[in-house]
Amino acid sequence: MPEKDFKRNIAYKFRIGELLIGKPVMNEERFSFLELGDKKIVRVNIIGNIVDKYDSQGETKFLSLTLDDGSGQIKLKAFGEDLNKFSKIGQGQTVVVIGVLRHWSNELYVYPEVIREQDTRYLLIRKLEIEKARSVSSPIQKTQIIAIKDRLLEAIKKAEENGGIEKDNLIMNLRDISPQIINQETQKLLEEGIIFEPRPGKVRYLG
């Protein structure tokens, strides 16, 4: 589908952590949309800080920016001549991003149409704006997070007889949940002392 066709879709405002718990809906191997509550999301309007940048100017031109808004992280990826539009965007900047969601190799990312530098204070404004909008709608995101946490704990508990489970296996076993959100929620369980790491990359239940 030509890129211009995507522009008819609403650019929904979400926090990154909310996007990461959405369900990617595929048409064969092609990404169609992200299902989140009652919404089918193709384009997004998000804001965050650039915390990492990778720029390849070799035979295959490629730019990867990691955007963090405090609720999670997502990659912004551009290719070919589009790199020129975003060459001045760098680590440490706060930016507003409007772009198309894409899903490849188990990773949800954004193909940016616009990246515009913004005042850091706008992060809080956007957070409050979204929280206000969510307060009058169904708390689907919170419910989904609780369900994901329960499924992670169940998988970790089941692996106790084998001395724990590798994080990579968690991702493989829970394919309907994005790797980003699995890593994020696993880290929270570690910080809460519910699970522990007997060695890097492997987790066990501490119950």
C-alpha cells in the first residue's frame, strides 16, 4: 500500500507503554494494524526523549532512533533518502513524532513521517492530556498489563522444576506479547523481588 494511503488514518496519541501492550494484527506476513482496546491503530502521534541513535551511511542507508517517554521505549526507523530529513535529530533531544506503525521480526516500531524537536516540559503536558482522556474511557490498558504480568508469572513458575527459564524462551512462548513489554514487565518483577536472576538472561520465581 502506498505510504500516502496511510495519511487517511488518524494519528492517535498514546504513551509508548500503551502501544507495547497492543496486539499486532497481521495479514499473512504483512502488518495491518495494532489492536488496542476498541481501536485499530496504524498511525501515531507520540512524544519522548531520544536516548540512542544509530546511523549507517553505507551501501544500505539506515537510521534507528530509540524514543523513551518514561512508560517504555520504541524504535524509530528510516531508510534511504528519508535519512536526510532526520539527520539533525540526535540523542538527548525531546521530540514529537508522527509516523506509521510497522512490525517486523517480532518488533513493533515507527516509520516516522515527522520528527519535530519540542520543549521537554511538553512530556508532562502530553502525559496529563492522555491521562485525562483515559479517565473517561475504559481502563483497558491497566487490565491488559495485569493480565500480561499474570501470564509471565505463570510461565516462570511452571519452569521452576527446570531451574528457571531463559528470557528468550519467555519471548518465544508468549509470541502474542511484544518482546519490549515482556522485557519491561520482567524487569519490574525483578525490581519488586518477585523473581530473581540466578545468572544473566535466566529468571526464577522467588516465592
